Amino acid sequence: MDSEPGGARSGRRALIIGGAGAAAVLALAQKDAIARWWWRVPGNDKPRRPGELDYATAQWTGADDANWRRADRPADYRIDRVVIHVTQADWATTLRIFRDPGHRAATHYVVRSRDGHVEQMVRELDVAYHAGNRAWNERSVGIEHEGFVDQPKWFTAKMYAASARLTADICRRHRIPVDREHIVGHVEVPGTDHTDPGPLWDWDRYMKLVRTAAGAA
């Protein structure tokens, strides 16, 4: 059966318009990709200073390059999660293994048990290998806490308070909601086989401290 008069012509016009629309969408996507990844073009790398900190009261000890990868977050990956870890090691061991290229993992920060001291090991704009899930590595900031999941003595008041201030600051700078959907334990990352921070981590206490620190800021 023949189409209505002008039907073939209309169909051809729709196809052309549809093709042009698809091309426009593709062009916008390419433009967006260029805007996100411009820094990877030789000569366009974002200037960096050795030892530069994202959290003012931290101290810098750089993780080995094999344990993280260069990025330009949040321009290329939006940061919308904070992941809480427990090291299963003491302070010196944790810093040593994060500087070991064979370890293939590190977090952005480590918090010491006895006094709440914060060490930054990876810049927040870069992707640390900490969550055991590539997409979550790209979207999150990882915080390790010195100690062992089955030994409550490591979870000191000073450590909780210092970590809460750090998390509140990260959430403020990246506009992350201060709630348990966006501040999670390593055990909650999809696909992970880790159990930290473990059942002895006091989430109610911690989240109250984070909210207080966020409100004060």
C-alpha cells in the first residue's frame, strides 16, 4: 500500500532531522569529554606542588605511584562518598605498605589512634586504590583508621573526633550529604570482601560527631 501523499518525503525529513539530532548529541558528548579530560593532553597537566594538602591540618606522606592513579576530580569524576576503613595494622606498618609499590592499594588519609593525627597520602583529586571497586574508587575519598576491627582499644575518642572533623571537611568541600548513604564503611562497598570498619565501630557516635563538626564549620 502506498503511503499518504508526502509520507515518504516526511519520513526522509524525519530521518535527516533525527540524524542531525544524534550528531548534535554526539558532538555535545565529545565536547563534555574534552572538557573533562583536557588535562590529559600533553602540556595541559594541572600544576601541582609536592606535598600539597587538601586538609589543612594533615601532614603529607605520599603513597607510592603504583597505589593510586592521576585524575582531576571532581572535573572528571564526581566525588560523592567517603569510605571508612580500619587498617588491620599499626601506624608505622600502614604508612610503610602504602609506600610499597607491590601493595597496589592506599587511601587518601590515615588517622592515628592515640592522638587523632591525620596523614594525607593521596590527593583528593586523584583516584586512590582503596575500595576494591573501580567505580567507587573514582567517586570516593578513603580514610583509614589505625587499629584492628576486633580490638576496641584502638577506637579512641581522639581518633573519632579527628576523623569526624576530616569527614565533615571533605563533605563540605565536595557538597556531600552528611548521612549514612554517603558516609559508608568499606564493608558496604559493592563487591568488596572486606569487613572493616567492623561491628565495634560506633557509627551512631561517629555520625553525631561528623554532624556537629559540619554544623560548626
